[in-house]
Amino acid sequence: MSHASEKSVFVGLVVLTAGAIAIGMAAPLVKLSELGPQTVGFWRMALAIPFALAWMAFDRDPPAKPDMPSGWTRWLYLALPGLLFAGDLAFWHAGIKITSVANATFLANLQPVFVVLAAWLIFKERITRQFLLAAGLAVAGAALLSAGNLTVAPERWPGDALSIATAVWYAAYILAVRQARRFASTGTVIFFTVAVSAPILGLVALAFGEALWPPSLTDWLILIGLALGVQIIGQGGVAFGLGRVPAPVASIIILIQPVVASIAGWWMFGEAFTPIHYAGAALVLAGVYWVQRRSRTAASRGLAKPVPKG
């Protein structure tokens, strides 16, 4: 592999990590808002549209190749991430109302399991034993971050099921973004994601009977923070990284989110951050470091296959 390709993978890993850190602020910001959770999701997408439009205008798509989709197939690939992300947010917000925050957080972060399975079964990507060990380390760390608050109760099973479905939705979103990034720039993918998901989440908010208009300037600032910081910078970083690294690798790096959320919860709301949480954070970071190191090694040996830049 050329030095340029190796550098591309490294840049993708760095930006992906930064994006995952930004996304970790989603839950604390949602908690600060006085709006209903589905409405927060709607405004997060809607307010991100002008930023995404500007990004798309300055971010050119890669040159067309013979195997790239065209016609309605191209539009379907671009619309699919938005549809899946709307499902992810809707199920996540619905599930967290029925089950505990700890259960919802842990179950929703099982997305690497589904990404790895799909990458192996559907896309025939090679999954090494060392990658599985690193992934297991990171997922175990995510479990420890929720440990002590995880509960098993029949009345919470519907919420648990919705949270597991959230993991499936997000795993499918990661894979859809990865496919779209093979022919579209980061800005194009992000714009279509927010433009497609915003009206869907608006309808979901109305179906839940939530008031749509933010009641205060503070709420507007929180929503702008979610739109710009979490969606544009956070998910934009993930989409950028998915143009350079495999989806299974990205799914593990994204597990930095619950680490950031736990630290933010401790700092902003005084939530407990005990030795077991420190251990969980350490395991997640160790798994992420291992995966990143293996990815860079694979790139240097010519095993990674980055997709077009942009």
C-alpha cells in the first residue's frame, strides 16, 4: 500500500475518534433539554440541515467509476442512512422511557456485534481473531460502564427490546454510510442523512404528542449544540472516517461514546463514577487502541482497502 493510502487510514481513524468523542455529548445535552426526546431528535436533524448543505457545497464527490451506482439506486443509497438513523433515534428515545438508562445505554451499544456479523456474512469481510478479542474487550468495558445499574425486570423488557433494536438500527446505519461513502463525499452523505431523517422524526414527535416549539433560549442553544456539535461534527466525523476504515473497526471506535457520556454525566450532573466505571472506561479505551493499532498495521501491509476520499 502506498504511503498516501496509509496516511488516509490514519487520518480516518483520528477523525473517527474525534467524532465519537463529540457524539458522547448527545445524552447529556438531551438530558438538559426541557423538550420531549423525539422533538429533540427532530430539531437536532432540522437545525443541522443548513450546516450540512454548506458542507456538501464545498465537499466534492469522488470521480465516478464504472461500478458506482447510478439512477434511482444512487438516490436509494443516499437516502438509506437517513431512514436508518431516524429509526435509531426514535427507538432509542422510546426505549429509554420504558427501561433504565443503564439498560438502554448498554444494549444500544451492542451495535458492534451486529456490524461485525453483517460485515462477515453479507460483505464477506475478513474478521481476525485479534480483532474479535479487541472488540470483546471494548464491549465488556461498555458493560462495566453500566454495571451496578443494569436490571432484569419483566416490566422493562419492552424497553430492553427497543434498545436492542436501536443497536440494530445503528449498525445498519454504519454499514449504509460505509456503502454511500464509496461514491459520495462526507458532506453529501451527511446532508441526505439529516434531510431525510428530520421530517420522519418530526412526524414521530407529533405522534407521541410532544410540543415541537422550544420554550426558551437555553433550549435553542442546547439544540444548536446537538445539531452542530453532535450531528455535524460528531456524525460527520464518523461518516468521514467510514470513507477510510472498515465498518467493524469504526463500530468499535464509536464505543468511546459511553465513556464520554459517563464522564460528562459525572461532571455535569454529579452522577456516580466509581472504580468499576474507571475499569470499564479503561477496557473500552484499550479495545479501541488495539483496534486502531491493528488497522494501521493492516494499512501499512496493504491489507486495508480505503474508499474514495472526501
